[in-house]
Amino acid sequence: MGIPRTTLASRETTAFNNFARLLFSLILTSAVLVLLGFATASIYRPQPDTKYYGLLLYPGTPEPTERTVFLVVILAAPIASWLSWRVMSSVADWPSRMTRLLVLVSLTVVSAGEVLIVSRSEFLRLTAFPVLSSVYTRTLATAAGIALALYVLMRPRRYALRHRTPLGWITGSILVLLGLVHAASRIHTLSTLQVPGWGQIHFEAAFYSVSQVANGKTLLADLPAQYGLYAELLRPVLSGACTVLRFTTTMAILQFLGFLGILFVCKLVVRSRLLVLLAGFSLSVLIGEMWLFGIKSEDPYYQYWPLRLIFPSIAIVIFGVFLYRPLQPRLAFALLACTGALACIWNLDTGIPVCGATFAYLLSHVIVPPRGIDRRKATSLVVLTMAILVSVLAAFFAYLRLKAGRPLEWRQLLEYQKVFYSAGINLLPMPVSFHPWVLVGVVYIAAIVIYAGYLQRGFVDRFSSMLFYLSILGIGLFAYYQGRSHEYVFTIVIWPAVVIGFALLDRIRRICAAHLLPRASGLAAAPLVALATLLGWSSLLELPAVVRSISQNRPGVSTPSGAKLEDAILFIRKNSAQNRRAVILSSQQATYFGEAHLASAINGPGLIEIVFRSDMNRFYQDVVDARGVPVFVDLDGSGHVAPMWRWILNSYALAECSPLETIARITPTSNIPPMSPAHDVGCPHRGS
């Protein structure tokens, strides 16, 4: 027997009214947060922290008002979502025709806004560059995107929970292969390390602390680390063999595992194989940064991939397994507490969002316990999770203290965060005009509104819980873009919004398949399908360039810059055979230390990580005072000391140069007056 028409009509009315409440709650929440943001920016104008001015090597661009607005908005988002849902609880009593008209108008406006914002954005021009560079491919890809959007929304189908077909395995295999390709593109050898280029700045900043810890030093005792204490966690893997190849291979493996974790969660919340494929292509462009190959600016940027990716992906996998597979809550949150603690150790900028998402979910059950959950048990779970988190952190820092053999310098733990966020080094303001970040914010707010609606009804399902966790995590990761609002940064922080967007699209599609919503309800999600098609097409067009890059980076490939690096490293090894420490005055010092298995004889940050004038002055003085250790300095290619290091010739003289005149060993001399002008005579064997 079929479902009676009256019952079916009642279900359709209830589903549509709930959808209308969600849509109007989202609009009201967004409006409230916008007004709150503008009010905060108008009323509260704190003065920049000037205590660092004059102490820094680089100028700062502090943005205390913007940071305050961001914090106020994200803290108010859950409360505003909850209150908006309660305000809209009367929407079910509105006349049906009025409700449908308002929903249709709202969806049309949202859809048109998405198209206008994204189509005019630098984000689209960057990520879909190969497609947009030709009128033919642009027209073809746009038509394909529109056709796919119509197919997805106008021909919904039901999906079995555990229905497996060869097409599903093919889809998974394609995405896994894409992940392997863009992970492999991050593997470099010493010879393919570009100098000058990203190897001189980004790679050095990520690699210096690793090269020091692998060769016997301890973070927070001998040196700080700009991007976190990840070097201590990598020490078992890289100790004794901290080469460029081994480090980049380790990073590539972690990157691949992070991508697989995100795909796993995407598959949990998206049942449509077509949408999983489109989501995977979009994620591969963003997470794999494949778009960089189109603008000839490929950069592995290990500072994000995988340093800011691996633990958020581990956290969402554990949370997803807890929700979608049988797992005891205490065990699940014990694992999440350990993950959060290790994430804070690894990289604080992503550790805090992981912890924030975990505790936000737990505290929501304490504040508004869903049906079947006791507040006392929820509170005990919060206490247990916090206790495990603190215990893991305490154990790690106790280990670090024993390893160092002396008290740790705790100020170094937050030093870089304080400097960058207080003094504003390299910060860029967020664009106040319509920008795709607005859409990302709306996606996160939508996820929070959905979860708040379920909480109010006293029943929280797996889907809304996963969306809530991803949204809180995504907002935390988005803080990186809030500080440094560059288009490159925007593309790498929005992956949680991509997963949430496809999950919402899939849910709307399935509700339409059950005839609980009119097909026009998916109107606002149509641009997402079209955008994913453009990004997927772009990823396929970029694939040959990525594969060529992998081939060019394989071991055995020689380059002029690689030959010079090899020349310098062989020279350093020969002249430091009896020493475990050395002084290397070079912009590639991390590479040299790692490949030569040496640690710096000078404590403190690496050259690329020095931000305080006092640290630079101390470094200069320690170099002058260095005795009993080999000292090496960069040459400029003509056999003379590089200009930035010529001050050292007041206290040192050239003793021997490497065969290719890449680097030289210098020895202290006492017959030169300390204040006499430096005189560079060039390499000794030149006879000049």
C-alpha cells in the first residue's frame, strides 16, 4: 500500500516549512552578524600595539579593529543562529503561497549573488586560469557546468546507503590518483631546490627548525620555531638523515594522508558519486594547489601543505568515524583530545581550531542536551577530554625539558603569534566589497544554523553534527586569511567550506528525490556545481604540467642551482669533519645544515625567521665571537663574499673557497682593527 495523499502532503508541507525556516534563519543570522560587525568597527577602535615598533626588522601593518570584529562575529555566530531559528519558528504559520514566494525570491537573489561575486573574483581567475585563458574552453566549460547543474538538480535520484558499484570504485581511484599526483609534486631533491626562489624563503623557514632538531638541538631551549614545534614530532623520522629529499618526501606522505582523510569525510556526508567526484576535483585544485602550475608559480609551501592540514584532517576523520561507525564516546573523544594536543604542539594556528571544534560540539550538549543525552554525562565528557588534552601537553613539555637539560624559554612558545598579530608583520586587510569570502562565511553560518535547529528540536543527527564540527574548524582555519588576506591564502583555507557546500547540495538533492521539496529549492546550490565543473576541468588541464614537474624533480636530475648547492655541501662536509656544530652565513643555511648533518653553533632563530633587531644584533655578535667551530660564508659567484655578509671581513679573512666558488671557509684574524672598513680580496686561489 502506498502512502496516503494527505499524509504525503503533510510531510511535504512540514519539510518545506522547515526548509523555509532554515533559509530565513540563515538570512536573519547573516544580517545580524553584518550589523554587529559594522557596529563593532564603528564603536570599538583600539589603538595598535606599539610596543614592538622600533624593535622589528620589518614594518608592520596592524589591524586591531578588523581582528576584533572577526572575533566578535565568530563568537556571536552560534548565539545569533540559535536566536534566529527561534524567531523564525512562526514561519510554519505563514500562508503557504507567501512562504513559497519568499523562498523563491530569496533563492533567486542568493543564486544571482553567488554568480556575480564569484564570476568577478580574482579567486576564479586564479583557480580556473587554464579554462578561462581561452574563449573556446571557457565557453565549453561554462556550458558543461550549467548542464551538470541542471542534471544534478532537475533529475534527483534516491541513494542506497551501502550500494557499491564499479563506478564508485572508479571515482575513488581517480581521486586517489589525483591526490598522489599533487602530493608527489611536493617531493624535491637537493638538485631541484630552486635558488633563488621559494627555496630561499618558504622552504628555509619550514626546514630550519627541522634541521636543527634532527642534529641534536631542542626547541624552546636552543631556538624558537615560527610555524610550531612539528620538528620535535618529526625527529624520530628525520634524525640522522635530515636531507631535503627525506624531508620533502615525509611532507608529501603527510599531504597525501591529509587529502585522503578529507575525501573520506566527504564520502561520509555526500552520497552522490557524481557530487563526490566534483568535490574531489575541486579539493584537488585547492589542496593540491594545482592552479599554481598554470601561472608558473608552483610552490610546495610546506607551511600549509601539510603543516596546517594534517591534524585538522585527522580530527575530522576521528569525529566522522565516531558519528558514522560504532565507537564509544569516551574512546572517540580521548582520541580527539590526543589529536588536539598534538595539533597544538605541531602547529598552534591549527591546533586551536581543532580543539575549538571538539569542545564546541561537547559544550553544545552541555548547554542544550539533545534527547537521550544527560547533561551530567555530557559535562563529564568535557572534563575527561580536557584532562586528556592537558595531560598530553604536560607530558610533551616534560619530555622537552628533560631533553634540553635546562629550563625552557616559554616566551618563545607564543612569540611569533604575538609579534605577527600585535605588530602586524605582513598582514593584509580583508576586502570590504563583495568577495567570495562572504560566501564562505554564509556556508559556515548555514551549517551552524542547521545544527542549532536540530538542537532546539532535541534531536541531533550525524549529518548536522559533522557540518557543525567542520564549520567551527573552518572558521578557525579561516583566521589565517583574516590576518593575511591574500588571494593565495584564501584558496588554501576554504576546503572545509567546499565539503560543507557539497554536503548541503547532496542533502537538498535527496530531499527533492523524496518529493519533500520542490526542485527549485536547489537553485542556490546550482552555482556550486558549475564552479566545481570549472575547477575540475582546470585540474585536468593542469595535470600534464604537474606530472612534468614531478618528472623534473626526480632524483638524478641535475640543475645549475643544484650543482652549486652540492658544491657547497661537499665543501662544508670536508671542512667540518670533526665538528657537530658550525656557523653558516647563507640564505640557504637550513639546507646546508640538514644535508651536512650539522647544527648551528649559534642558538636562536634561523636567519629567515629573525624578526627582532635584538636577535639580529646578537647573531652578529655571536658570529664575531665564534671560536673553535668552522665558519662558512656565501660567495657572490665572482669569488667575493656576498654583499650582505661583507661586514664579517672586519673580523675574519677568507681561508678557502669551494671549487665552484659557491661558499668559502673563513678564519678569525686578530691583526685587523675592529672598526676598520671591510676589504674583500676574493678567493685566495684567484691571486687577487
